[in-house]
Amino acid sequence: MDLRGRTALVTGAGKRLGRAIALALAGEKARVAVHCHRSRPEADETARFIAASGGKATVIEGDLADPSTPAALVRQATKVLGEISILVNCAAIYEETPWPVSDDDWARHLEINLTAPMRLIREATPSLRAQGGVVVNVIDAVWDRPTWSKHSAYCVSKAALAALTQNLARALAPEVRVNGVAPGATLAPEDFTKEQALEAIQSVPLGRWGRPQDVAQAVILVATNDFMTGQILTIDGGRSAV
């Protein structure tokens, strides 16, 4: 797929990993709908970066925990930038949920990390089919080993998103491709100390944290490879190989 002139909707694109993906898509000359919830200043900055490089972007705001938000986001992006060809589900929450996990914590993780992407794909399906489009779900390298006991709700939500990715790859073929990108240790959490950040990469063969650009490059790869669907590309510095 040539991304030039295509419309991409990226959730959680105000900062961190989502911003890197939005900028990478803009670098391929796609028009980008920059979604945010509580990060409007950062999302506006992402859009300004895109505009400064000669690209076109618009900011769309909405709470993905609200069932009505996905349809509204698709309508807004389409109205300003045109029919959606690329949908990147990047927005997610990552909170400690040690067992026994509460109903509220469980429901919140599944709502934002799994159900919202499903709703967005559902709302965008007519456009994606008409455009011969692609969905890229940002999962997590733990999707096939969801064993982080202090983050059970998060792990289950990401494993389920991987299952949805592979299921919809078949359901939406041949018009729409659906793939996943599964980052490992990419960007330390904002509340990590220097010691925690160093400890977290002890088992990473490449010996460093991943950069947002590493994952963004993988998104471009799966978005542009017309013979790739149903795949989950792990970008974790080799951690899953040991």
C-alpha cells in the first residue's frame, strides 16, 4: 500500500508511542487524525509537528470508555480528512491490578484496551473495505505469555486483542488486512525510577529500552506490506527469544 494521500486514524496519538506512529505515517505522506482524550495540548503539538513538515493532520478528542466515542471519531476523521484507509489502535491503559482484581479495574482495562478497538474497527469497516485498507493493533509482547501477576487485567486485555486481530484478519479478508505490532520494553513508564528502568531491561538481549521509532517503523511495515495479514510482529529487543 502506498500511504500517500491516505487517511490514517491513530488513537492515543498525543504523546509517546502514539505520537511516534502518527509522525511516521505523516512521513509517508498520509493524512493523520490525531486522537487524544486528556492530552489535548500534546495532541495539538503532534498536529503542529506534522503541519510543519508539510503534512496534514487534525486532532479528534474522545473518551474511549464511552461506547459512543468510536463512531464519533470515525465521523470526525472522515469529515476532515476523507475516508479512512489506515486505523491504528494504540491507546491503552496500563495499571496494576493484583489479584483479586476488582470488577471496575477489570472492566476498565477490557473496555479501553479491547472493546474500544473492536468498536473502532467495526465503525471504520465500510471505509476500510472501500479503500482496501489496513488495521494495525498495538498489542504487547506479553500477549502470548500473559503472566504479569500484578497486571492481570492488562495482560488479559492484550492477549484478547491479539486474538481479535487474528480473528478479524480472516473475517475482513480479502478487502481489509488486520495485523498487530507487539512492543516489548519501549519507553519506561513515566513514574519509573532510574533503577527500575535499568532493572527492566536486564533480560533484553539488545540491552536497551526500545525507542518509539522502533515500533513506528514496524507499524509502517505492516501497513504497507500488501501480503501480510493476521500477523503479530514482536518488537522487543530479543526478549521473547530467551
